[in-house]
Amino acid sequence: MRIRADHVVWDWNGTLFADNDAVLAAVNRVCADFGHAAITLEHWREVFSRPIKACYERMFGRPLTASDWDRIDVVYHAEYRAAMDRCGLAAGVPGHLASLRHSQSLLSMWFHDELVPLITRFGLHELFDRVDGLKAAGDGGSKAEHLAEHLDALRLRPKDVVLIGDVADDAEAARHVGAQVVLVATGTSSRAVLARTGAPVADSIPEALAHLA
């Protein structure tokens, strides 16, 4: 299926930023802190969903209190930040983005004040018309509301946009606002999980871009 769009909205973590190692290290630090056995990346990619609190509750087999969630938030992000410097860009980045004729922007569920310096360090900032990350505490919930605000700020019609991301929530967000979507099986969700959304699924950034007319 060929997708006609004028603008590409990119996800960051797991899509342009190959951070699976940092994610798994952070998740397993949380598991250890809560007395749960370490898990594999394959397991996490099968169970991950939003809201993330509910995901941990299913994995731990019990409800989480507000205090528990605050603890997870601190432990996870401390370990992730310690490991993320060992992570790099996904295959095809930045080359395939630089040659793309579409306008582009970046919408991430990572913290905005950390995201901007990171993409600047990688030399990507000039590729994007707009960069938005989380500007408030918490896990950010679904991406749908953030995507709607992002497109409003860019004055784009959702039907002219394709979102490229790595989790089922990206597909749900795109459909919620009326945008198109392509998913890449490189990040936090497995190909099987992504396929269940009914969206096109690619195995790399170049393959995802091949869906664009």
C-alpha cells in the first residue's frame, strides 16, 4: 500500500533513536527494585502498552500505588539516562531523512528539555519544522492528544500527515486525529503486536519510507 502524505511526523525512542538496550536495562532495574525476575527484550516487546502503569501492574500481578509509580518513575529514568549515551541512531538515519522531499517534524514522549539537546547533538535539528517532547511530569498517557496539539501548531491537516512510530499507541494516536501511520518493528513493540493494529509494518526506516508515494 502506497501512502500519500505531504508531511512526516517522526517518533523518537525506538524509531529514530535505537534505544532498546537502555529501555531493557531500565525496565530490569525496576524489576529488581520490586523483587521481580529480570525479563528479556522479547518479553517486554510483547507486553508493553500504554498507559505504562497498567503494563507494570500486569507484569507484577498487583495494583501499584501512587508511591509505587513515583518510585518506578525515578528508578526507570535514572537507569535509562545512565545507559542512553551508549545508544545511537537507527539504520538509515540521518541519510534517508535528509533526502526526503516531505516536510518533517518530531513528536516524542521523551522529555522536551532533554530531547532538544539530544537531537541537536546528533545533528538532526535542522531536519525538522518542529520538535515536541513531554513538557509535564508523568508518563504522558496516550500520544493522541499530543499529536493533535503538534499538528495544530504546524497548521497541518491530519489527512496530509503520516506518523512513523514503533508502538501500537502510535497507530491509535494517528487514527484518533485522522492521520495516516506506518509502524517500524525496531523498538518497544514486536512485529506481531504492531501487525494487530492493521497498520503497515516495516522492519527499518528505509522500508517505512518506501511506503510513501
